[in-house]
Amino acid sequence: MENEQFEEGQIVLCTVERIIGTTVFVKVEDNEEGTITTSEIAPGRIRNLRDYVVPGKKVVCKILSIREGKIQLSLRRVKPSEKKELLEKIAKETSYKAILKTVLGEKSKEIIEKITGEFSMSEFFEKIKENPKILEDYINKENAEKIIKIIESKREKPKEIKHTFKIFNKSSNGIVIVKKILQDSCKNSKCDITYLAAGKYLLIIKGENFKKMKTEINKTLKYIEEQSKKQNCEFSVEK
């Protein structure tokens, strides 16, 4: 079944096809059909669905459920950060395909199909950055070198994720306890912690792979939270 590529909670790009009554029918990533009910379009009362969706419009949705091949979606449950992340990924994949088309011309379609049969385009180009020789499994050495040069010329500036949090311990040796928690949280991690004010800190990570950075910074925050509970510290993350 085609929609086995999708799963609940996944953020996907959809194209509005038609609106019938209180249901919006969409194409999910130009492939499967899905539906959005009025209650999942936006919070609050909706007077006119067409203020939010019209046929042909691209919308970023979250998959709520997949039952008997039917995909139920939500527009209102997508966080701004989730929408931004998906749109950036799509823009990046479009750029990668454009590079292949520029170098390979008509042959690019066949190569793109071969690559996407094994990886997403983003995954493939991340692997190329780590090991450029991988390209030669798909195209000749001369064209591979041209593509590598283009990638290097377009190399992105490092990304950055920040979280501000508070941690306190009111015991006599509270400062020592907090200091140890923070030091241990950054061991074997690319995260850094900066003191801002009394009990207030900035957790920051820099890198090129947003997904890996997000996983690592969330792991560090989780560790700080768990240790705070064990050591009777007050802990909170600012939104």
C-alpha cells in the first residue's frame, strides 16, 4: 500500500484539491489522498473555510491517523517550528535536484529516481558531504567532481538552536549541586551552557544537521530535568 511511507504524527506537505461541505480533500505529498475536517483547520469558530484553504493551495499538515488506507490530517496542530523545518527541507531537496539537473541534464531524471529509491535527497547529500566518493556509485568521476564543487560553493553557515532554562537548589550546597548537573549534562555533547542571571542559563548548540542538533539539545535538556528531580532542584524551560 502506497501510504505505508506515512505514519501518525508525521508533518507533510499537502495540496488542497477540493472542499465538500465541511471536509477538505488534499493530496499528501503529491501522492495519497487525505482529508481535513473543519475542526482541524484552525482553532475557534470558522465562518468560511475558504479564508484558510482554497483548491491549489499548499498547506503543511500533521497526520492524525491512518485507518483502512484513509489519512486524517490536521492543519491547526502544526507548530511553527515544524512547518519551518519541513519547508526548509523541501527547499533544500529542490536545490539538490537542481544541482543534479544542471550537471547531468536529461540523465538527471534517471539518477534522481535511482537515488530516491534508496534515500531521501537530503540524506543522500548529507552522505556525500561525509564521503564524496559515494557519488561515483551513481555517476562518472568527472560529473561527481563538478557536483562536489557546487556543493562546496553552497555550503551553509552553521545553524544554531537555543533554549533558556532556570534551575535552582535552595540547600546550603545548592550552587555545587547545580554546577555538577550542568557540567555533567554537557559531557560528550556539542551543547554549551552560558550563565545569564541568578538561576538562569542559556543552552546552545551549533552545527549543520538541524535534526541531529535538535535531538542532542533535547537529550541534554531531558538529562538536566531528570537530575534536577533527583537532586531536589527547581527546573523550568522558558518558551
